[in-house]
Amino acid sequence: MEITLDVSAKRCSAVLGLIVGLLVAASIGASFLALAPIHGPFLLKARHSVVRLLWLDGECNIPSWFSSALLLLCAFLLAVVAAAQRQLRDRHVGHWLALAVIFLFLSLDETAQLHELSIAPLRSSFHTSGLFLYPWIIPAAICVAVFVLSYLGFLASLPRRSRWLFVAAGAIYVAGALGVEALSGQQESLHGEETVGYHALITVEELLEMAGLVVFIYALLDYLGRRFRLVCMRIAGPSDDPQAGT
């Protein structure tokens, strides 16, 4: 029995964008709750639980799970493109595979917060503050620059539409992950975390990251649809095993 699943790039990205909007709205509500003057042990515990679950900058909560899922979906789609391009013996298969591995690592990092392990040793070694309160953004920016330079030929080989969608997605994501991250570090250095300004910057940062991923997912689905139209995945069953009947 064969089943065909139709995937629309526009509908998929629209649904993901709606979820992003809902998460941002919920996080804004959690931010107001976090900054509101509340007294009483029960209300304080209730507030802590709500904020922990919904705030975009939290760890091991709903927004972080969704962000990790977006990154994992990007990795899967990139692996699909790589497999399809391999059938065509495309010379950029390695670039697609490398991208898949990078996004797989980013998905793991989003859940495990691996990059945060570098903050304390780097900050104590280089005494960073202000825009570089989170010193991991310096090596990250260098890696991004090296990545862009090494992928210029790959980008040039893409169709014009896909090329600009990829560039737009990357610019939006990096603007949030590095640019607004630096601004939030400066805000924390000057005024601390419990301020409207800090919460606003964190909201913009996470919104840009998730929006960049949604744009990238749209770009990948659009590329697959225009380049291949139909991608089939065949899963071997018992009937394919010559030893199954013996």
C-alpha cells in the first residue's frame, strides 16, 4: 500500500508562523506577570511556574522545545535535499549535508544549552561586559563569517528565489541570535534582568530566531517543490527481505 502526503510550503509556514505568534503573545503575558508586584507564597509559586513554562528566554520549557523542533525540522529537510541531490550527483551535496549537521547540532544546543557552558570561563578570562556580557557571541560571530565566506559559491549556485530566501532567513536568525543577544547583554549589565527593557529585547531576540527558522523551512520546502516536485521515501517491509519467507 502506498500513501502520498502532500505538503504545502505556504500552509506549513503559515501554521508555524501562527504558533510563533501565539508563543510570543504568551511570553509577553508571562513577562508582565514576572514584573508585576505579587505577594503571597501561593501566588509567587504560581507565577514562577507560569513564567518558567512560557517565557521565551527560559530553558526546558514550551518555547525552547518548539525552537529545538524547528531546528530539527530544518536538519531533516536539509538531509532530504542532500539525499535527493546525491541521486543527481550534484557537486554541492557536501554543503547540504554540512548544513544538516549544523542544524542538528543547533537543535541539540537549543535543548542542552551547550553554548552557555562557555559563558562563565570566557567572562572570567576576558572580563567581558556590556555588549559582550555573553562572550560566546564573539567566537560565534567568527564562525558565522567563516561560514558565509565558505558558502558563497553554494549560494550562487541556487536559483535566485531560493538564494534570497536563504539569505533572508539567515540574516533574520543571526540578527536575533547575535545582534539582539548583544543588546540584551548590555541591558542586563546596566539595569539587570528584571526590567521591561530586558524582557522586550529577549522577546525580539527569540522572535527573530524563530521567524528566521520559519522562513528557512518555507525556503527549503519551496526549493524541494520547485526542484523535485515529488520526493518519495520507500521503507522496506518484510516482503523486501529475501530471508523473510524462510
